[in-house]
Amino acid sequence: AQSVSQHNHHVILSEAASLELGCNYSYGGTVNLFWYVQYPGQHLQLLLKYFSGDPLVKGIKGFEAEFIKSKFSFNLRKPSVQWSDTAEYFCAVRDDKIIFGKGTRLHILP
Amino acid sequence: NAGVMQNPRHLVRRRGQEARLRCSPMKGHSHVYWYRQLPEEGLKFMVYLQKENIIDESGMPKERFSAEFPKEGPSILRIQQVVRGDSAAYFCASSPLGTGSTDTQYFGPGTRLTVL
């Protein structure tokens, strides 16, 4: 069965630090990949998605992710985080249904 | 265009009672998905419905849980005889097309169920 692993459960960074959140999936076929964000008290919002084409995907709020097929990875990056990026981040993969990782809680220190 | 709406946002039930969670998809969306988020866990797929049809219920517990998406009105997730382990956040998502497409699912704010 398809699975998604997010390696970091809790990440604490200072403002302006660079961010990389790891995500690996298990399926070897054609997949759609997503990163969702859940700000405190809010619902999930789509940050970015990859279906095909350029493996470097740009999302909202300065986030990007790189699809590396050989590594089954879709890591999320941001060069300089802000306090407002404090949230929980979920990686997800879809073959016939969407499978979510367990999430990474990101806390940005002002 | 209003987003996905869920109500109630918070629901408290005693063991043995029934919980009914409602989801109104975005306008123009005919595909609805329910997910459950347990503490310290990611979202787990429960069921995928189209109007009047259950397409995939592979994530639904075999007993006490049911879902519907009638021709008119919201989708309902019903949990009968709730137990403490049902306490979780339940999220609904909708999309205009089905899972065979490349469209995106849009999530509602969730219903937080607490079973006393």
C-alpha cells in the first residue's frame, strides 16, 4: 500500500532561517504530490502540488518543493522563514486516493 | 464562492450517543471525501462519495460508521454508539472532478468530536 513518511515531527527555527521538510513516498508509479499547510485554528490549505513537468514546483508564500523520482522524495523548502509560517505541514501523495503523512509541526521563533 | 463548509465545528457526545457531521462542498463540486485526524497522526482517508453514490469506503470502520451524499443537501458522516476512541477531528474535502483526474481537493475547517 502507498505510504508517506515525514521525517521531522517537530521543527523549531528562528526567523530568517532556511527550511527543508523531508517527505518520502513508497509508490513507484505515476503519482500526484502535494504539500498542505494547516495554520493554528484553520483548515488545510494547499501550498503546492506536482503532477508532471518541471520537478521544481513553486507554491504560495515563497515555498517550493522538488520532486526527485529516484529518491521517492518531495521535500518542501523555503529560503527564509517568517514567524507567520508557524503551522503544521502535511505531505500527501495520490494514486487513486490521497494518502497523508503524519505532519510536521513547525514553530518559528520571532 | 464559499469554501467547503462543515458543521458543527465542535461536537461533544457521551459514549453510546450518535454523532452526525455535515459537509457542504464548494459550489460546483460533486465529489466529497471524508478524513479523520487522530491526535499526533496525519489525516486518514475514510470515504469518497459522489452524489447518491459511495465510490470508495475502504477507510471506513466496518461498524457504526456510515456516510451519505444525497442528491439534495450536505454530505453526512454518521457515527452510531460513539466510543472514546472516536474522538478526533473529521475533515471533509471536495473537488469538481473525481480521483482519476488531476484536480485538487479543497478542505473544510473540520469538526472536532469529543466523546466523554
